[in-house]
Amino acid sequence: MDKLIRKFSEIFAILGGLSLVLIVTITCLNVIGRKVNLPIPGDIELIELFICISIFFFLPYCQATRSNIKIVIFSKLFPYKLNKCLDFSSTIFFLLFSCLLLWRMFLGGLDFYKYNETTMVLNIPKFIFFFPIILSLFLLICVCLLELFSIFLFSND
């Protein structure tokens, strides 16, 4: 299970990276297109939507590899048990925050679907972009639960 969840978080991170490549490509094509009087319609909308997706796609991988922001300078000075306690509490907090985000994003996606909210220029339904974000948040919750399990399982007390 551990390897499967980590593999999915790697796949999501790769997709987030591809999303960033798509953002850069759209931006470059739009800059070139404006020079020859052929701008890309709705470029800002696409960039905004893909930036949201890419941010959320990197979260599970960052948590799985413990690459989130951490003040290592101070934590090196603390004893092992205190570091374990800090890891546990930060993972609990991140798990609760991820659950809150998942809940609110799910309800937000339902509202966007219910009211048929679309982008202004391209008329793309916005709720479509909530599905990958919700999947990423669900994966993030799985990573946090796996991390909590490993803290309990591998504690050297």
C-alpha cells in the first residue's frame, strides 16, 4: 500500500509538472501570437485553472517525501522524541487541513456544477477542474494517514 500511494503521488507530481509546461507553452505562444496579431483567446483563464491544478498535484508528493516547509535548523537541536512529537502533530494538522480542503472543494465543485459556472471567454465549465483537485486532496489524505501509521510503527522509543 505504501509503494502504491507513493507511486500515485509521483504520478500526480509529474502531471503537475506537465501542467506547468503547458502553462509556459501557452504563455510563450500567446506572447508570439500577440506579436503577429494572433493572441490566444482565454489564455489567462487557462493559465489560472492549470496553476490551481499544478499546485494541488504537487502537495501529495511534497508530503510523501517530507519536502514541505520545515525548520531544520531548530529541529536538529531537539531530542529525537520531541522531533517525533513535532512530526506527529504537524502531520495531524496537515491531515485535518487536507480534510477541510477536500470537503470545501467538493462542495464548491458541486455549486459550480449546480449553477453551471463557466469561464468568461472560453465558456469551459469550471466544475471540471475540481475533479483532479479533489483526487489530489484525497491522495494527500492517504499520504498523511500513511505517514501517521509509519510514525507509530517505526518509533524508536
